[in-house]
Amino acid sequence: MMRQVRLWHMCVVIVVSLGSVECSHYIEPLMAMKDGDIIIGGLFPVHESVNIKEGEDGRPSKRNCTRYSVARLLQALVLVEAVETVNRSPLLGNLTLGYHIVDTCSDVTTAVAVTHRYLDDFNSVCSQEEDMDKSSSESSPANHDSRPGPGHFRSHHVVVGGYHSEISIAVARQLSIKQIPQISYGSTTGILSDKSRFPAFMRTVPEDNYQAQAIVDILVGHGWDWVGLVTTDGDYGRYAAQRFQLHAEKQGICISFSVVLPDILDDTELKDGIRSTVRHLEDNPKVRAVVSFAKPDHMMYIMQELTDNATGRVWIASDNWATSSRVLLNRNLSDVGTIVGVTLKSADTTRFQTYLDGLDPDPAAHQNNTILRQYLWSEGKDMTQPELGAALKKKIYPYAVFSVGLAVRAIARAVANLCANRDCRGGNNFKPWELKHALRTATFEIDGDSYRFNEHGDINSGYDLVLWRNQDGEVDVHDIVAKYDISSRQLYFVGDGKEKVFSQTGNVTSRCSANCQPGYRKVSQNERPVCCFECTKCSNNTYNNGTNVEDCMKCKADQWSEEGSSRCLDKKIVFFGWKDNFAIVLLSFAALGVLLTLVVLVLFLAQWSTPVVRASVGPISLLLLISLLGTFVSAVLFVGRPNNPQCQARQVLFGLSFTLCVSCILVKSLKILLAFQIVQSVKQVLKRLYQPYLIIAFCMCYQVAICTVWLILNPPLAELEDLGHDQIILQCNEGSFLFFGLMLAYIGLLGLIGLVIAFKGRKLPNCYNEAKFISFSMVIYLICWVVFGPVYAQAQAGVYLPAVEMVVILISAYTVLSCHFMPKCYIICFKSHSNTHEVFRRKLWDFIRRKDDDTEQRRHSESQSVSSDTSLTSSRSNSLCSTLSGSLSGSEPSLTAKDEKAELGRMSPVFILPQMPDLPLPQPPESHNSSSNPSTLSSEG
């Protein structure tokens, strides 16, 4: 209820005020009229400004319209031609359309005054003042007495216009009182889409939000982000600028300067605004693109004031002046720069041009069209056809042909739908709001395309992009190079339009900072717009393949990049490969080790029955050689592209094979020590405990258990590890260093035990004594692996890290092979005369005599006789010979011989030696002196 009261109060105020304005002293505006059943009111800004002169005695101001525009005349004629076309068509049947077109003079007050005539209560306001006004008005050709007077008007059913948004807003408020539908052909401000404030307003053009969006998309397409903005202080200018700034900010476009010019041309501040615009252009040489929502006259003043430092820009013109060539006035287009205009959608002008060619150049033929008569009496004076038609066709605005023609077709379709089942002759039998509803729901066509108003009363028909260019000494402002589709936000170039545009704008750069090229990133500067930034190179292992990107992207784990890279490169996967020079050297040593081991194995099998082989505990030596083969082969597995089976096999194979190797060495050391170093009282116990193959198997079981648990819980696996820069190493991760350490520690423990045992047997006879070689090999082995442990643990990943372990393995294997088998192979191959039973026995007797001499010197009893010594020596020799008979056959050592001296409580060695069955046992010499004689021993042997 309160809202209705306010609306009625507003209506009363408007009506009273309009009456006072209408009845004020001003020149009667130009108009064109045609009667019909449905009257269309037309508001066209044929004049572009108004001069106001207020009387000194306080009389109402006189408002004289100035600056007659032929282009606006043609817009009014588009409505006339469209109405005549509809009336000739069968669409409305026996109904006809009429029109009453009035010149608004581009002035809101004038537009409001003349709009009041469209209301049916016009004559009740001030009919008497109108008669007085007629008698006092100045006579002119335009105000000839043939002009239809207000008394001949009937009420209007729909209004087409106005063009400027400020006028449409004022008129829409007035027409909404009686819900008279209004269709604008040029008002684009977004506020008019608010149906709560403008319920009867519609338009055949899109609102300025879409135009601002289109301009921003054009800037983005050119890569311009540092632009100037010029607008006017009106409803259109403020709204368009506000929407442009919003869309520009979303796209990262910065506005270097913004100038708001007074909307009224005679404003005293206009000159200051013009100078300010030129000064901004001079002070911002990086701003090469300027967006302008100003009016044509404002732009004309700016163009005339441009200095040399302010020219050469690209001007993005809004629909307000995109096709107004008069803004150049006396300046050349090349002096100003490049002008790209965004205009409303255009239509085919062929039919309208035909209409212009058929116009009668006689003013008297247009008694009801003072708008056209004004032109024929002035600029078109003395013109004839086709000269008149040619002159008018140069001023056609194609977008006006579309938007005005579409408005008339919308009205015709709505009337046809509304009056399909009722008699509408004389404009009766329907209400304005019914026609408004019919307009909102109607579908109508032009140039073969269908349109309808949306829920806001708008038609989002799109835009045309025009490029100003010099042609035949004139400026062509109607060259359409592209079309902009609102729904898809795409710019579609027409023909060679793209080449035309970019030939003039492609080399223009309007940026605060140069683009950050691929490989660089943007770094914003403090207290400066986001468009002003510095470019910094992307760091190592990051890249950027775009332009003006703020953050560089990280490369993948298997890729790399240098500083300032625009892409990542695949890292080179490196490993200790077969073609590496160092690998070739190590593989050569491994292959040589395998070959030498096989040669020794064949040689031992060929010399199986010789004393050297027998003295080396032949079967154990064969196991030792087989373990060395496994060790050399395991070293080969450290070369090549790692994979999971290889990583697991190489450590396990080495661990088991070298454990077998050390176990064999331990058994050999223990056997020799038992033969020469163990006292008689312990022999029986050790005989039962000494089982060489069981000892080897027992030692192997522990290593097998360690490796099995290792492989189950955390096995070695192949993995990639970043080496930095451009390489990734493919290596074996040992999985658990605990089990890896346990494996090596266990082998080291066995080696240490073997070293201790071998050290105790270092004084045995040379032909049987391997203790020195065993000790040396174990010392070398322990030193290598003690050094290897911390080095391997602290070493960083690298291609040659597997080579470290490989070297240690080869050194250990070669040490064992050299110390245990090379001396024997030397005897077998080069000293075969020493590989006989006699030589071995002679060396044994020499060792026994030396031991006896040492024993005799420690005897405390000096009373024993020489015979007793001789018998004792004879008894000792017999014991030794019985031992030889039991052990030289290659069987297990015999500990059954009695050492007579041991029975007396003295320590004495017992020999557990291999037996040669075909060798007769040596007899003890007859005397101590004779036994010490080498010649005697040799003859007895």
C-alpha cells in the first residue's frame, strides 16, 4: 500500500512538472507523423545539443535545439521505412501501424517534455498555453504551419526510443506510470535491466556489461594490460566504465589513468578534462591503447587537442562513437592513430537504401515529416535523385537499421499475436500492459534470424567490430571486420578481418612491463599495480612454459631443468654399466679369476694322488675352489642395469660362497693344527668332535638363515635415486643394512677364528704348513672388509659405489686363490721332483728330529742313557709311522698312536697326515746322530 501511495505521488509530481516544462518557452521540436490503428511513438536525437537562454525578467528559459545530425535523421527514417514495410505485409491483416516521431535534441528535459504528449491526458495540462506558445514561436522553415498540432494526436500504444541511456531512464519512469511499453534501440546501460524500476522498458540491444566484456576480450586477445580509460559523467558513461573496470580486473588488466568528462558540452570543466586526458597520454608513453565510452562531441574535442606525444594510440571506441567519423573533424586518421569500434549488431541495409533512393527531394512532399523537411531545406537543398539517395546512404548506421527495424518487427508480431482473436481497429480493445506482455512473449525475425526478449527485456544480439580506414580520401567507419558472440564470448573475424586488424594493431604493445617469457616468472613490485612487475628466471629443476606466470612448476622426480628453463628434460638414468671403463677392468679381473680357479681345479683333479694335493686336504680344497668360483661370479652381478633379482642374487651369492670359502679354510687350519699341535690327552675328545663336513655345513647354516630372513623381511631392491642436476642413478638398495652387516660380520668372525688357528700352526713343516698362507689371506681379507664397512656406510650414492664392494670381493678372492693354491700349483708344474713321497717323508723326519732336539734340551734328568734315548726315539718313530699309515691314505686323521714321551708328561706333536699306500713306512734311524744326517735319512727313505 505504501509503495502504491509513493508511486501515485511520484506520478502527480511528474505530470505537474512536465506540464510546466512543456508549457515553457522553447522551439517546438521536429517531428514526423503517420496515422494508423496502432501508434508508435518515436524518440530520436536528431539534434545533438540544446542551447538554453533564460530571460532577464525571469521568464521561462528558451531551449533551442542545435547541431542537426543527418545520421540521426536516417535512424528516424529507418522506423518510417520499417512501418511502411510491415503495413505492406499481410502480418497484421486489416490493421495498420502509425508513428509519431519526435526529436529529443539529445536532451533529457526536452525528451521528457515531448514524451508527455504520448499520454492521453496531454491536453488537460496546458492546452491554452500551447495556443499562446504557437503564436509567439519563431517562424522558420522547420516550423511551417503545415506541422501537425497537438490537437490531432491520439494516445500512443508503444514508444521506440530513446537512444541515449539518460533519456531512456527518464522516459521509462514516465511511461511506466501507465505501463506503456518502451523499446530502446540504443540505450545500453545496465540499470535499465532492473524490471522492478523499469517494468515497461525493453531494448533490442545488449546492455553495456556485455560491451565492456567484449572490449576486455579484445584487449586480452592483443595482450594489452596497461590501458587508459575515458568516459563521461552520465548514466551510460559511469555504468560502462564501472563494468569495464570490473571485467578488466578479473583479466589482470590495469587502468593507467581514468578521465571522467562532464556529460554536458557547455560545462566549464570540460576543457580541463580534455587537457587532462591529453596530459595523461603524454605522461604515459607505455599506454598505447585507450578505451573510450565518451560521446562523439567529447571525442572530437580530444582529437583536436592531441599533441605529437599523445598521438599514435589505438583507440577502442564504444558504440557511443564507434561510427561517428566527425570526431576527426579536420584531422587525419593517420595522425590520430588506429580506431577500432565496438558497435551494435548490424543488419542488411539493402532494402533501406532502396527506400532512400525512392525519396522525393521536394520538401513539400513531406508535410508530416518536418525532420526530413529540415534536411531538404538545408543540406539537401536543390538535390535530386539519385544524388539525394547517394548523399544519405553515406550516413547510414547499419546497427540502427538492425535495432530500429527489429523493434518495429517486435511490435508488429506482438500486435498480431494480441489481436488474433480480438478487434483492435482504432487501437482499442486492449490495454498497454497487454501489449507489453505480448511483446515479452513474442518471437520475431529479421534477416532470417529469430529473436525474443529475455527475462530482463533485453536482446543479446551481439556486437560488430569495425575498423576505421582511409578509403578514397574519406574515412570508412563501417568496415565490419569481426562479430562478437555474447553467449560464447568469442570474436569471429569476417573474411580477411583478422589480417586487417592485426596489420595495424599487431605490433602495438600496451603494457606496463614486458611479458615474462617462458622460463621466467612474474614478481610483483610493492605498491605498484599488478601489471607492473619484474621477470625472474625459474630456479633449477623448475620450469614455466607460459607467459606472465607467477609461479614456476617443479619438474617430475625423473626430470630436471636448468635455471630459466621453459621445459623439463628427462634425467639420464646412470648405473655401473657394462661399457664403463672401470667396469671393463673389474670384469676382466673377475673373468681371469674364474679362469684361474677352473685351471687350478682341473690341475688338482689331474694331480689328485700326488702328495701336494693330498697334503692340501684334497676334498676340502675342491669345495674351496668351487666357493671361489661363486665369489668371482657374484662380483660380475655388481655390473649392469640393476633389477630386483640381480640385487638380491649378488649379495646372497657372495655371502654364501665366501662363507663356504672361509669355512673350508677354517677346517683346513683346524685339521693341520690337530695333526701337529694338539697334546695326546686331548686327542680322543677332538677325534669325536672333528667332523669337517659337519663343521662346514654348520657354518653355512647360520649364513643361510641370515640371508633367508633378509630376503623375507627387507630384501635388496633396485631403486632410482636423484643425483641432482641431470642424472638419476639406478642402484640396488640393500634393504636392511642390519642384515647386510650381519652377513659380512659373520664371514669376518669365521675368518678371525681361522686366523687365530692358523697362527698357532705357523711352525709346522713346510710341506704341510699352510698356516702362514692362511694367516696372510685372512689378514688381507679382514683389513679389506674393515675398511670397506665405514667407507660403504658413509659413501653417497654414486655410479661407482657398487665398484667399491666389487673391488673388495675380487681382492678377497684373489688373496685366497693366490695364498692357498698358487704355491702348490707352482710345485706341481715347475718342481715336480719335490712332489714325491720320499721328499715329503724326509721333510717330516727333519721336522721330527728338530722337535726331538728341542725336547732333549729341556729334559731335567741327566741320568738317562743313550740306549734309553735311542729306544725312545725308535718308539716315537714307530708311532709317527703308524700315524702315517692311517692318514696318508686321505682318510680322516687317526689319533690312536701312543706317544711314549707324552706318557712321561711331556708335550710332543703328533702328525695327522695323508697316507700314500704304495709308500713303505720309514724306519727310525739307529741313533740320534745318524738320524740327523740327511744322507742317512735319504738312503733309508
